[in-house]
Amino acid sequence: MLTLTPISEILTKQRAFFASHQTKEIQYRLTQLQKLKIALSEHKQQVLKALNADLNKPEFEGYFDIISVTQEIDYALKNLKSWVKPKKYKTSLEQFPSTAWVSPEPLGVVLILGPWNYPFTLLLSPLVGAIASGNCAVLKPSELAPHTSRVVADLIQNTFDSNYITVVEGGIEVSQQLLSEKFEHIFFTGGTKIGKIIMEAAAKHLTPVTLELGGKSPCLVDTNINLQETAKRITWGKFINAGQTCIAPDYILVNRAIKNDLIQAIQNCIQTFYGENPLLSPDYARIINHRQFDRLIEFLKDGSIITGGTVNREQRYIAPTLMTNVSLNSSIMQEEIFGPILPILEYDTLDEAIRLINSRPKPLALYLFSNDRHQQEQVLNQTSSGGVCINDTVMQVGVMNLPFGGVGDSGMGKYHGKASFDTFSHHKSILKKSFRFDFNWRYAPYQARLEQLKKLFKV
């Protein structure tokens, strides 16, 4: 459902509302966060049904989506009063007498563009930061998850004044209209290709951007592990939401000595999680649309299928699939998979594995399973990624006060907790001087003061 109000008119009204300074009041921000929390509770059944309609998302996983946004709100409510406090800084002798501080202030009207894989969480989670920072916001849900888009639009419309926060629905043409306008910040979650388009459009207005992208997140598995726990955690992280998670393990790099044992353990976990036929499991999601489905099944040609490989186009179903004999030059190892297909590669030495990882664009996440502290330190020191999780997968995103974001091709900027507040704030530096004790050392004529300057600064 497209918005009936022209986008330019929406922005004019939001700028006027922002200019009233109402959103800068701390109590106003706290009240709006409380309103959003109540709205989530009141709309949770509609959200769960919409996520199931768009992705066949199990109710259990849907509740995690709602819980993650609720926790984000609670964290902001608890900490906002401390976040907004100015931070004092020392000044140097030549500034005496003076005081200096940094004061966070809202940016203005911001645009948040949501993805289709987590169409609820990844749209509303950054909104929490925008509200906490005192901004007005325009939200654009993904048109590829239409049921969730509609529910989010209703939730926001029923909760907030549209001059403060509003939702604009529609397809590519609506996104293009939005990107032609000037915002004070653009927050985008999605793929690298679209991220480049967002950044190019933002550059025309010198608009800062936060790009939460993705990439091929490697999963390194050493021999010094608890094999069963490792398999269980990899299986869960890879196949939740049918692999459509930006920080899902994209491929496994396992020490050759335990490759077969790990494969067997993951196969056992898949059967335990989803049964003999995952098509019949109520706990297994579906691919978002046929375009993504067709893209994914092409990857099945790039190696040997040892588990899964069963597909049903009508239901947009691809079974949890493990593959070996995959070439590093194949499509599946060049593109982010973003689906329930897991290539398994082996290595002989950790140095070899690190060289492979470093030969590719920096990923959003890197996973290492190892109890060896030396190997942990080596991986941390010799690789670069948006974030690292040791001995688990995906769970790093659940640490509310841990900034989340990418590096290089996997994105720029951070959010979650205070990082969200910082992203949507301008941290204004302020110096306040006194009229007392002006020693006149910096004023012309300079000749008589040159020696004083040299002694003062020891140059």
C-alpha cells in the first residue's frame, strides 16, 4: 500500500515538527519509547502471523524478533539519561581559564530502510536509536515482505504522529523517491550491491550513512573443541530463518583431521532439529520469494551434495544442505549464499585457513570454534571482520551493549545499545572561555611575543 501523501510533504512536516524542539526533551523521548514497547505487545500476534506469511517463520523464531526489539527499548529506557549527559574534557594551559565538553544532539529527520530477511526486527531496532537520540524518522519496510510491511505500517500509524514517525510503503520507485530527498542520516540494512546505490544517492546531499550489509562469514573449526556442541551451534546459526541471516555461517573451514566427524555431527543435528523430512517441520522457514529460490538452487550445481539438496519450488523450500568438493572459484564461494546451503572446506594448518579468509572481502562476522587460546589470539590478530564470535554462532548480536556493524564490503557504522544512540546523534564539541585573565600572548604584533611562544610550547 503506497503512501498517499507526497514524500516531500512528509519531510516538510517532519522538519517543522523537529524545529519545535519537542523531540529534544528527554521525557518526550522516554515516553515515545514506552509507547513503542506497548505497541509491540499489542501487535505481537499480528507480527507473528505476518512473519509466518512472508517467511514461514516459526512462532518461536518470531518471538525472538519481538524480544530483541523489546530488549533494545528496555536498554535505552534504562540508560538514556546517562547517554544524553554532556561529557567534560580537560583543556590545555593556553586555554586557561576555560571548560570544554561534548554534548550529543539529534540529527534531524532520518531515513531507515529495512530488509526482507528480518523485516520487523531490522527496521524497528534502529528506530529505537533514532527515537532515543531525539530524531524524526521515515521508515521504509521491504516490499518483498508485504505482510510484515503492512503490520509495521499499522503499528507505527496507530502509535505515533506521522509528523514525528511515519512509514512509507512501496517498491523500488518509492525507494528511489526517498533517496532523491535530503535526510540528515540514512540507515540501510541489506546487500552490498544496494548499499553502493544508497551511498551514491546519499553522496549527492552529503548525507551520512550507516550500511549494515553482509558477506561470506567464515566458520573456522579447530580440533580442540566439544564436537557435539560445535555441531549444534553451527546447525542452529546456519539454518534459522532458512539461512537467510546476514551473520549466518556462510561456509565452514574445518581441520581435515575432524572433517568427517563434524559432518556426521551436523547431519545428526539437522535430523534432530527438523526431523527426517524438514519440509514437514513446523520449525523450518521458507525462502522469501521465487527469485531468491532460483538463485539459490543454482548453487547446488557447484559441488557434491552430501546432505539435503531436496527442493520444492511451489513451497519455496530448500532442505538444509551440506556440500563438499566446492571450488574456491565457484559461484557459491564468490557470492553470499543467504540460504540453507553450507559448503564445507578443509584446511591443514591455521595459517592456510587465515590466508584463505584474508584473500576475500572482509566479512560481517567470523566464527572460530577452538579452546586453544593461542589459535584464538592468532585469528583475532590476523583477520579483520565486522565482529567475531568464539565457540558459538549468531549470538554476538544478542549482546545489547556490544556495537554491531561491518567493515569494508560488509558495511560501515555501528548500532545496538549506546552505539545506536551515537549513530543517530551529532556529538557537538563546545569550548567556553572566560573574560578573565587574557594574557594577550596570541595577539599581534607578534615579534615581541615569539620567544614567549617558543618557551610556552617548548619548540
